[in-house]
Amino acid sequence: MAESYRDLIDIRNRIGEFIEWVYNGQRLHSALDYLSPDEYEAGLTRLRQEPLAAIQNLENCP
């Protein structure tokens, strides 16, 4: 994402995009086991869904 910004106002208006793209999507964090916040959150979502799938599989067993 090597974008050019028109001026300081453009930068201020688009800072949220930068944070979402770079900080949350790419930057690795040591506190998150060197994952990006997006990757870490996706892993948590997957962990939350796996126990539900396991319970549903047990309920469907004869």
C-alpha cells in the first residue's frame, strides 16, 4: 500500500484506513504470539466454533 496523500487533510481523513490495513492487518504483536490482531481474532473465533461443532457431532452419534 504505497499510496500518496494529497495533503494533511487527506491524511487525517484516511488514518482509520491505515490503522485497519497496517496495524490490525499486518503488524505482528509479541503479546499476541507474533500474530497480527486480525489473525489472532480469527483464531479465537475458530476456537469458539470448534467446541460447538464437537458437541453437535456428539449429539448426532447413535
